[in-house]
Amino acid sequence: MSEVVISKLQVERKSFALEISSLKLGAGKILGVMGKSGSGKTTLLHAIAGFVSLKYGDVDVFGIRVSELPPEKRKIALVFQKPWLFEHQTVLENVCFGLKLQSLSRSKCEEQARFWLKRMEIESLEKRKIWELSGGQAQRVSLARAMAVKFPLLLLDEPFSALDSPLRKDLRNLLKQIVQESKSCAILVTHDWRDIEGTSDQVLILDQGKELAFGSPEEIRKNPNSRIKAICED
Amino acid sequence: MDTDFEQRKEMSLIFYLPICLIFSMGFLFPVVSLFVSGFKGFNLAFFSDPFFEHVVTFTYGQALVSSLLSVFLGLVVAFLIQEWKVVGGRFLWRFCLLCSSLPSIIVALGILGAWGPGSILGRIVFDQRTVFGWPGLLLGHVFLNFSIPMRLIGNALRERNRTSELTALSIGMNRWSVFWKITLPEVRTSVLSSWILTFLFCSTSLFIVLFLGGGPRFTTLEVSLYEAVKLNFDNGKAVQIASLQALVGIGLYVVYLKAQRPPRIKSPNLVPSIFVPRSFSSSMLGTVSLWVLIGALIGVPLVSILQDGGFLFSFLDSSELWSAAVISLGIAGAVGLIAIVILYPLLHVLHHSQRSGRKQALLWLVVLPQFFSSLVISLAISIFYPGVRGTEMMAYLGIVLAQTLFVIPLIQFPLREGFYHYSLEREWTAQSLGASRWQRFLHVELPIMRRPLFLAVLITVGYSLGEVSTILLFSPMGIRTLALGIFQSMSRYRFQEAHAITVILLLVMLIVFGVAGFLEDSDE
């Protein structure tokens, strides 16, 4: 059964249009999105999250038509390429941010936040200020914060691009494991084919706002289209 | 389908309304009405009067000389601090900024004390002549204004791209040529902007000319305006002078806007400066020259005020003094509260608005009052609302309105800088985690903006405590603030009393601006 359904999605911006005819994603699955710069990958995530107006189309997540809801009510967590942590808070407070909004008690919030910090292997950093973190540590805090709220859909906009190779690999495995365990869904935008191979069940290739290809990583890999090959090998 | 953007557009009118109301009712309508009155009563004979011609020539002549001197000095000090890396440069930078924020009336008193006929230094330096006239005007105007070019040019020097200078050096240019052909053109926008502001402030300065000018030969338009309103009660003449000054202000405002460049994102400059002195002796020469220069220009007048602080204790039991302090702080608090309450929502909406044209136009509008002297705006308000000088309560309203209009251009800088840190992505992150508009405001925006807001309050308090023109114009007798107390004491030649009040005001302002400076430094 498909838990995330995007149908006839259209976004129009000044000199750019994004069109997705149909896209389906099952529970516990990750969709990888690739494309050259300016192909509409980030716009797609922002449109699903509700930060960009849809000209046309619907987005359903676990049976709820979220495209009619404001972003804060969609239960879709978004992680950017930069961590965008709240600098006035500690690491623990950052991870607690979303949990507190769910009206959980302080002790429950902290308990859950510590659990996610431990999964990200940064439990020792909980009292640190944000400016004391390295780039990799900050990105792991950002992922922990997004995962802690346990929303059914997680949008990731090149979250691994600033990380070194071993850490990337660890986080890819962790992401896959968490999505499968929680039976949620994730959409991962990336420029790196290794991210797709390491995480994604399906791949969408975008080119100038249009779908160029959609399928499993193996199917996309074997596609003879030279433009697809160029994007995957870039 | 509505997203948050559409909802914001509907809401934004509520945010624009307070500032539009204050600006139209308090500034645009009164100033337009001032122009209309000026044109109605236009008298060519008045403008062709030889004395008035002299006043106009002298006003802009002295402003030109003072501003050029201030820009030159500001450039030298900025260069020595940013590039020469003089010992104690950071302290001097902060000290200059802090002292130039002092009210002009305190500066006039300080210069009189340090270089006036009664001082040893004054007798040595000026011999038979006195500080009154050109020396006094230049000392006062440079004291108050050289930190504007110092700050603007210094920031431009710090944030410039130094790679091209290194490249020029590597292909055989000497450092002097690099400075003239690469560094100076790089900061020319800041030089021009700072000159415009300095020229404007020198041409509209009142108390420096009033107390250090020395006779009718040194009358400026601002002094004529003051005399017409407060001494001769000649509103017709005042309106004509104010209209002329307002026209020049608008002209300078247009040139200033044309000279502006979009703000750059600050980033640490990792390329070393090529101007750092190679020998210890050149380094020391720069350090000593700068300390002597700042010491003579700023340090000596300040010390002269503080050394008369002993008289302070004889006035401490004066209930009038304490009531003046309470009134000063009350006005400052009201101005700060109103300015922030109307400006913050506007900047919040503009920060989230994607329409850059509207954004720019509104930001230009809020800067406009800075290009008018406080006397001109106060006169415009008092003519447009004649009842404002009728009762004490109405006078308070007039004072707070006029000061709010002046404070808004000053506090928009720290608030806008604060909003640069509050990126759209950070807000989206909070929103995607489920935070509603109010939750985002309370838990993300406000903690990020806490420091800029506090800084804005301090700037407001500092400015308002030292403001005299608006109080002079709106309040004939009743409202007595600390700054007005200094003016009245000086006008009656009661310099001990003036010194005593000045010491109190000076200490309060040094604390206020010192904390503000510390906050700015720690932000950087």
C-alpha cells in the first residue's frame, strides 16, 4: 500500500515550473531524488512541506490530504543541507524542540531526546552549545531533532553533502534502519549516487522541472538514456 | 490553495499600519504642510537679504570644511585601527564610537572647558585669540562626526576582498599605489555615504554653533531657525528657513540612497592585510600618533568635564535635578517602547516578504527623518498640530512623537542585522517540526532577536536622554529634562551647575553606550 501519494503536482515560479504527474511511496521506504542544479529537487521538497504554493495537485501522507494544511500541521519534518540549529539552545534543547510542541512533559521530552542523541552517537554532546559543534556533529543533531518527532514523512535536502565519507556511510545506514523500523517514509535529495544506492528503494530523476525517470536504483542504473547516465555519474 | 505566504500577506496590513500611521501623521503630513506654508509665505526679499545670504553661505561652507575634515580624520583613524593594527586599536575604536554618541551640548561644554578662555590649554594654544569661531566649530563638529566615516570606512576596509591587493603586490606595485588604485576605490561608497551624513549633521548642528560659534558672523540656518522660533517668535521666517533646510535634506537623502549598495553578508577575512607595518618603529609611530590625536580631540574635553565633577555633590540633594532625571528616563522609555512596538512588526514582515521592491521602499522611508534636523521636524509638527504646545500633556506627546521619528532610523540597523541571523530556513525548520506562528515567534525569533532588541532600547535611551531641540521647541517652561537643564544653565552662564548635571548625564550615557558597544562587539 502506498503511504505517500503525490498526484499531478504543479509548481510555478518566476522562470521555472515543476511538474510531477504521479508519485507513490510505501511505508518504510525511501525515495531518492537526483537531478542537476536547478532541476527542481529542492522545490519539490518545499512544495511537499508546504513552503511553496502549489498551482495544482495534491499530496497525501498516510491517508491525510496534507496539501490543504499549513506546514506546521502537515507532520512532515524537513532537514536542510545546513543544520539550522537554534543557537540560543543547547544540543539537548534543540532535539527537545519538536517534542515540547507535542505537549510532552519535560522529563519525557528529555528522555526521548537522549534516546535519539544516543542513536546518533552524540549523547556526550547534550549540554554543548551549538557553536561548539563540528559540521558533522551539528548535522547529526539536526537529524536527531527531525527524527525525534516521529513524523510519518521525513524530507532530507542533501543532508550528507558537508560530511566526510565514513560519517556519510554511517548516517546512510542509520537513516535506512530508522525509516524501516518506524515504518515512516523519507524523500532524500542528493547529488551523490552512493547516497541513493545506500538508502533508496526508488529513485526519481528530475530534469528542468520534469520527471526524466522513475524506478528502482537498479532500473535507473541500467537505463541507457545518456542524460540519466550523466546525472547519475556527475 | 493557501500556504503560509498567502496567510502572511493578509496579516501584513496589521503590521504595516502602525508605522504608516506614525509616519504619515507625524512626519509626512507635517512636513508637506511646512512646505505649503513656506511656499504661501514665500518672500524673495527675505532670501536676497545680504545677511541671510551670508548665513546660507556660512552654513554650508562650514559644513563642507567640517565634513571634509571629519571624513579625512575618520579615514586615517579607520585605516590605522583596521590595517596598521595599532596597540589598543579596538579600545580606541569603541571609545570614539561611544564619545561621538554623546549629546552635542555635552561636547560643547567639554570643548569650552578644555580649550576655552578659562583653561590653561586654551590660553597656550589660542594665545590672544579664543576657541570661539572656526576652531570651536571644527573641534566640535569633528568630535561629534568623525566616527561616522571611521565606522563606515573601517567596516568596508575590514570586509573588503584583500586578494586583489596581494595579487597587485606580487606583480610589482608598491603599497602606496595599491592603496590609491585598489583599496581606496574599494571603499569609495563608504567614503561618499559617510561624507553625506557628516555634511548633513554639520549643516544642521545647533548647540556647537550656538555655544562655540562666537557672534552673528557665525550664525547658521539652524541657529537662525532657533532664534526665529524661540527668541523672535517669527513663525513665518522659521517656516521659510525650515523649508530650505528640508529641501537640502531631501536632496542629500536622494544622493545618499543612490550611493548605497546592497548589504554584504559578513564573513571573516582570512587574507592578511598588506599594510601591516614591517618595522617596530613604524608600528609605534602609528600607535603614538593615534593615541595623541584621539586624546587631544576627545580625551581632553572629557577629562575637563569630569574634573569639575566635584561640584556634583553640592547639587545631589536638589529635588529639581532628580525630577529632571525621572522625566528624562520617562521620555526615553516611552520613545523606546513606541519605536520598537511600531518598527519591529514592520521589519518582521519585511524580513519574511519576498517583494524586495516594497521592502526597499519602506526601509528608505524609515530612514528619511534622519535627513531633517530635529528642530525642523518639531517645528513641522507644532505647526501642523497647534495644540501640541498648549498643555504639558500635549507637549509630552509632541516630544515623544518627534523623538520616535528620529530614533527609528537609528535602531533599524541593529534590528535588521538581527533579522539577518534569523534565516528563513531556520523558521521553516521550526515550522516543519510543528511550531505555529506564535510558537516560532516566542521560541525561535524572540530569543534570536533578544540581543538586537536590547541594543535598540539602549540606543533609544542614549539618544533620548541627550535630546534638547524637541524639548526646547515643545515645552516652554514645564518639562525639564537633564539635557535641557544643561542648556538652561549654560545659557545663564551657570557653568558649575551645567557641569554637575553633565557629569550625571555623561555617566549614564557612558554606561548605556558602553553596554550597547559591548553587545555589538560580542555579536561580531
